[in-house]
Amino acid sequence: MMLSEALFKAGEEGLDAIRRKLRQRHRRPGSYKTLRPGPYTPMWNECRIALRAELKPYGTKVRLARYLGIHPQRLSDFLAGHRRMPDAELTLQLLHWLAAKRSGLDLSI
């Protein structure tokens, strides 16, 4: 009787190990590791504040979105919402636009 109990317990443990392996295999590698805006992105937070200050005049946000080639709602997600961050190329374009705007040249016209 003890031998059958031991075999049954070993079988259950083996089945649990197989289930764990299968669950791990179906997960996407690196998922949920995307950096989100928040306290761990202080440089993006400062950039967002500077951009929002320059986007106060009416229509500026739409013109900037056209210049970047993105939808205005996506720009709002980057600047107002705390859900998304732009990729590196778009961030560089935003910084270039900001520097030009502060020097008196509006690239989005």
C-alpha cells in the first residue's frame, strides 16, 4: 500500500512540474517589461512638461502631430496620459522640434 501511495504522490509532483513548464512556455518572452511613464522615467517627465508648455497655443498640438506623422490622439497619449511613451526616433524628433521652437523657429508650419 505504501508503495502505491509513493508512486501516486510522485506522479502528481511530476504532473505539476509538467504543468509549470507548459505555462512558462506559453508566456511571451519579455512581456510586461515595457517601460511605462511614471516615477522611474524622470527625464521623460521633464520632457513632457516642457513640451506641454510649448503646446499651449491653439492648434499647435495638431501641427506637431502632422510634423511627426502620427495621429493627434497618439500625441495626447504621450503627453497627457500616463500610459505610453514614444520610441527613440519619435523622442528625438520631439526634442528637435522643442529646441527649434524655443529658438523661434516653428518646424510644424
